[in-house]
Amino acid sequence: MPIIESAKKRVRTSAKKAEQNKKWKKAMKLAIKDYKKLIEGDPSQEEAKESLAYAYKMIDKAVKNNIIHENNAARKKSRLTRMLNEKFN
């Protein structure tokens, strides 16, 4: 355990930030997982596009909060879009 007061505060803030990061990452992963599950089923195209938009939103928020890198987000969004195009084209 840290002895210096500023180091103690840093431990507290780091723990708080880690908890927030975990929340955003979990929300992003859950949105992607729900989208993939929907695509594997037999959705309507409108329903799939709504789910894709929500997944995009969660990915973009993760980037904004520095949870994942922009290139990682672009790769994820590209793959999700490709899944949609393969399903409906």
C-alpha cells in the first residue's frame, strides 16, 4: 500500500477510472454480441440495421473514452457491416 497521500489518491482514482472503463467495454461487447446473435437468426433488414446502429454507437463511445483505439473500432465496424451485407445481399 502506498504511504504518500498523493499516491493513495492515485490508487483511488485509478480504481474508479478502471471501473468506468470496464463499464464502457462491457457495454460495447454486449452490443456486438447481441448484434451477432441477431444476425445469426432470421431478422428483418430494418431490425438488423437498428442493432448495427446501436453497436456503432457503443463502439464510438468506447473510442471517445479511450477504451479502444480508433483503428480497432474501424476494424470492428467494418466486420459488423460485412456481416450485414453478407446476410442481406
